[in-house]
Amino acid sequence: MSPLQNYSCSCSVFNAMNQCVRRDVLRSLLSGVVALMFCHTALALDINQANEAELDSIKGMGPALSAKVLKARSLGAFKDWSDLMQRVSGIRQNKAQQLSEQGLTVNGQTFATKP
């Protein structure tokens, strides 16, 4: 079978699908595209729930800083970015911005600089 015949067979198979099946296929494709558009939210990692390996995987958060975060968190969950920056030496405004851009959150909140 030539490539042209192969192509025409696949087209005729798609054309033979009833409208309901085609709609389901297109809906699935659209759902996949939407999921990819919003995948950055799925990649968010909350500092109050992350383990050591997850913290270490964030660019800018090495083993030493991860250890400081875990030690401070053992005394209580971080309330917000301000609380985190106050309790963990080595995390200030620039570092908080960098970590937030990598997907780190505090109680689901990204870091926002004050105007």
C-alpha cells in the first residue's frame, strides 16, 4: 500500500466516525491544550509541605538553605513570605522572588514585591 493510499484510508476512517466520537476526540485534544496552558499551577510547590528533596530540586535552593527552611519549619508552618524571610537567614526579597519564579509558594501564595 502506497503512502497516499495509507493516508486516504486514515482519512476515510476519520470520516466514518460518527459526529459524537469526533466531538469527543476534539474535546479531549482541547482539554489537553488547556491543561498544558495552566501546567505552571500544577508545578507549584508549597514550602510548608515540601520535603528536603523537593526543596533541593528548586534552582537557587541548595542543601544548606533547605536545611535552614526545614529547621525553621519544624517550629511552625510559615504564615506568608514575610514570615519566611524573617525566620530563614539567606532568604530576602531577591531570593524570595527567584524561588517564587521557580514555583515555590507559601500557603499557596506566590511572592509579590511591594510597589
